[in-house]
Amino acid sequence: MIDAASIQSTMAALVAQVEAYNYAYFVADNPLVPDSEYDRVYQALVKWEQDYPAYCLPYSPTKRVGGAKAASFRSVQHSVPMLSLDNAFSDEEVFSFGQRLMERLKTLAIGAEGGLIFAAEPKLDGLAVSLLYRSGEFIQGSTRGDGQTGEDITRNLKTVRNIPLKLRGDAIPDLLEVRGEVFMTKGGFQALNRRQKDAGDKLFANPRNAAAGSLRQLDPEITRARPLQFYAYGNGQVQDWPLPSSHSLVMAQLATWGIPVPPISAVVQGIEGCLHYYHALRLKRDQLPYDIDGVVYKVDDIAYQQALGFVTRAPRFAIAHKFPAEEQLTQVLAIDFQVGRTGALTPVAHLTPVLVGGVHVSNATLHNIGEAHRKDVRVGDTVIVRRAGDVIPEIVSVLTDRRLAGMLPLELPDACPVCGGVVTKPVDMAAARCMAGLSCPAQLRESLKHFVSRKALAIDGIGDKWIEQWVEKGLVRNPSDFYHLTLPTLLQCDRMAERSAHNILQAIEASKQTSLARFLYALGIREVGEATAKALAKHFLTLEAILAADADALRQVTDVGPVVAEALTLFCHDKANLNVIQALREAGVSWPSVSAEAVSDNPFKTKTVVLTGTLEHLSREDAIERLQRLGAKVTGSVTRKTTWVVVGANAGSKLARATELGVETLTEDQFLTKLQASE
Ligand code: I6G
């Protein structure tokens, strides 16, 4: 018979262990154990809690499960109001903010002659929430609401994996209110929308809407299935915690208690420092895993903050400097269909030009006819157009209440707008396709562009204009024709100089030595992207084996599902495709035959390498390919398991993380020397 004290201490130890694993995985980005070990400890805790429910700890990680559906949310009164922030939309407005601060401090007889120090942080595009901890235990979570009264969403917030249910470390205050943003990463959002689509459910317009919709669920089980995350931006009420002297120290202390804080915050000098941070982050914005809609600057010194105080609904000491809007209203002038490499017909809307996110936009993709019909976009419509980073602008939705009579639904053309070939659209598919293959000039042009592109056979110097001319003149009818181009033929082309012709022929010759993965990718097989091509090459080792594989054999490869397997088998059974492959090989395109044995010993073998910043002497793709050939694993984030971080120009947060974790860094020169010595 086990005594009560032993039950309690065993359960507390299991809770602490699972929480430590959670913290390492979700907050520190440094998993301590494999998933299987995590599951084992977690299940052990579940078992103890089932056997001894009376001893269940309220902050046990098993309490992250949702539980029963609620009828409504209870109201929560914020004892310290949850304010909003004033906005600035230009550098000038930020300078005025700085000037206002200096003037006010002067009237308060506070000298800040040396200039002000600011805490600068990303403004996440999420939902502001408050988390209340009593004696380190998470007891209540609420929305911002109108700033005075929010809604109690404790059970939903408990399902957000990186919110600690119990704080770590020492000197934990009796009461601590943490404020921050709940958001969805871009990757999480895409995965969620894929699942929504597969289940025939409504798609979310953007990560913010998805996060908002997920948090305000009466059924916490639904919230639990959504990939939400949290980053703190400050504190609300506290008891028994003498506040540190600066905002940055507050954030550092929150982090030591296990609360996630944005890793890319900075302490900067003066308004110039703020603007430098803003412009640097704006350039990096697309590479961040989550959406941000601007940055926030706060006077770092808490004594100054208190002296500056508040206006009605916003602190005087802080401002949000917004990025240019990524969504705007405009009108659809016309819709036409473009034919892509695989024959897919993409409806493209031509728009009244509009400035979106600082860029003039006059066209937007509708992706496919299914999507165009789902959004019911018509010529003449007023639409919301969105441009996020490098992504092609797209139409988010239509303002149907502005539609006039006589504006008709979009129709799919019967024939290909480029070659007049047959267009088909299987009923269960969203996309329509021209079936003419490489005899359709549009498909031929796009296939050739793909074939020469950087990640395919990387033939330098063959720009789109040359391909268009060669297709028009009938000089290239499939990729193998590149290898039969001659100097006299090239010199007959409009505006072709002798030097360019030589360079092109040299690049074509050089491209004959390639890798199986690049060759596969270059073929432009539907559904076979760069990663799938690499996986296929790694698995089968020879082209012959891939061509001979049936759907079952193909599905043994990581990431190859039924759709990819079907596309591949279709491709490999098409006589025309096999002829092109043969012609390419006869023209001399080849790759080293790979033996099944592991790569030979070298310093990179089995090591984990992260590349950060801009490399001057080799492209990222080259570096990755060469490292992988040497048996290294190239990953995107720095953890304790990283062996080397290769630091290029303008490296940012990954370098900081490497320094923090004590991971060895290599300059580009050191990296190249090591690489060359290993090859
Ligand atoms: O740093 C912040 C980020 C986002 C904030 C903030 C915010 O609201 C969504 N709100 C306040 C009131 C403060 N900082 C001080």
C-alpha cells in the first residue's frame, strides 16, 4: 500500500518532468528528449492521475486538454486596464513621438540629455490576452475586450502549448499578470487551412483570423487542435515583485520564469535606433515564422514610463510603428487565364492599380477556377487584395454589396487560350488544365524556364526573353534541344552578342554534369518539387529504379503520398516524356552514380549545420547541397544540438542564439576552407 506522501511526491515529480520537457520544446526550442520518451512520461502521469484523482495537481500539464464545451464566456474585469497603443505610419511620425517625449520630460524637469533608450519589439499580428499567475500557478486567462472588461478564456489558453501552467525558477511573485499576444505561425496557419479544406470546412483568410476564431471557441477541444502560440509584451498587475528598473529587464525576468518572449526584441539608442530596428525588421519580415504588422517602441526606463503616464487609452511612453497595409480595396477590370508549366489554367484578375504594402499592384492571382468560383469574383467587382512579402498578390474576398446588376460569374474557357487545345476539369478537382503538353507554347515556355532555373539545371544566362524567342523561332521544342544549340544558330537571334552566345553555350555545357535530384526536379513532373526530387533520388539512387517503380514502391519514400505517386507513374508511362529523358541523356546530361554506402568520413558527416546571413562566395542552395552530400544535416534553427552556425553578412537572431547557447560559429571563409578540405 503506497502512502499519500509518496503519491504526492511522485505526481509532483512527473508534473515537473513533463513541464521541463514542454518548456525545452515549446519555449527554449531545444527538445530534451525524443517524442517517444515525452509520451512515456506523460502517459505515466496520466495513469497516476487516473489512479489517484484526489492528488491531481491543478497545474498539471494534462490539464491542457480542453474538457466540456461552455455555454458562454464569463466576464473578467481588468484591474489594470488593457490599453491600446498609438500608431505611427511614417518615420516623421516616429520623430514627432520622440520630440513629444523629450518635451514632456523637460516640462517634468526630468533631464534625458544623453537621449532616451528604447525597447524595440515586433508587433505580432495576433490577439492581446492577459494571463494571471497566483503563486506561480496559471489561474486565469482573458481577452482584452474593451480594455476594461474582457472574457474569461482560461480553458482555451490552457491548451496553448507554450503558455506555462506553472512558472519556473525562484522569487516568483504572489501575483503576476502577464500580457501578450496569442498568434498562429504562418506554417501552422497553412497546415490548419489544409486540414479545414480536406474536411470541407471554411478556410481562414489569414493567421490572425484563424487565431481569433480559435481562441473564441466555446469548446476548448477545438482550440486545442489549433496551432496557437503566445509571446509576452509586458506585465499587468503584480504583487510582491519590486519591478525591475527597465522594461527590457522586466522581459528578461519573465523569460527566466519560463514565459515566452519575442526572440527578436532589442534595446536601442534614440529614435535613430528605433528606425534602424524598424527598417531592418521590415526587410526580414517575410522570413519570420509569424506575421507582424509593425514594431513597438517603449521608453525602456520604468521611472520615465511612470513619469510620462497615459492619455485616455494609450501609454505616452510607447508607440506602434506600423508597416504599410498589406490589404487594400480595388476594382477588377478584367480576368484572363494564364497557362502554366503543367497546363494548369490560372485565372488572373487585372485590377485598378493600387499601393499594397508599399508596392504597386495591378494583377492578382485567383489560383484556379475552383477558387475563383468559391470567392465568386466577377469583372467589375470591388475586392480586397492582399500582398504579403514576396507572395504573388491575391484576392482575399469580394464586397458583394457593391456589385451591380449584370455582372456575370466567371466562366471557364472551353479551349486553351494559348494553343486552342482541349481544356478539362475533373469534377473533384479545383484546377482546369490544357491537355496539349509541350505542343502548347505556353507550357513549353514555362517548362523550359523551369528546366534552366537555379534549383534545376541552373543554366546561367538563359533569361525568359531568350526562351520566348527560341520557342517562337522553333529552335527549342523540348529541353534536350538546348544541347543542340550552336554558335551560328544563336547568333541569328535578335540582339544576341557573340560574347553572350559563348557564355550561354558554356553554361549549357557545364549543366551536363548534374545530380539525379536536380535532373528529376528539372523534368517538371507535376507534384514533384525540390524536396520530393531529393527524397526520390536518395531512396532509389538511380533514374532507372525510379522509372521502374510502381505506385506502392514510390509510396515507400518519405513525403510521397498517393497524389505524388500517381503523378509520377503517369509521367513515367508517357512515351513523349521517356523520349525527352533519353534525348537528354544522349546529349550528355549525366550525374555521378551513387553507391548505397554511407558517405565517406569527413568533418561534416552527421553534423548539424545552420546557415545564417548572406554568403558572398556561394549560394545558399550550393552550400546546402554540398553539406548534404557530405552527410551533414542542414537545419533552420539554432539549438544546443547545432554543431556549427555559418555566419554570413547581416546575420541576425540566429547568430545571437548561437552566442547565447555557446554554439560554435564559422565565418564564411572558415566554412569554405573546411568544406573544400572535406570534399
Ligand atoms: O508591446 C506591445 C505589443 C502589443 C504592447 C501592446 C500591444 O498591444 C497589442 N499594448 C500595450 C498597451 C503595450 N505594449 C504597453
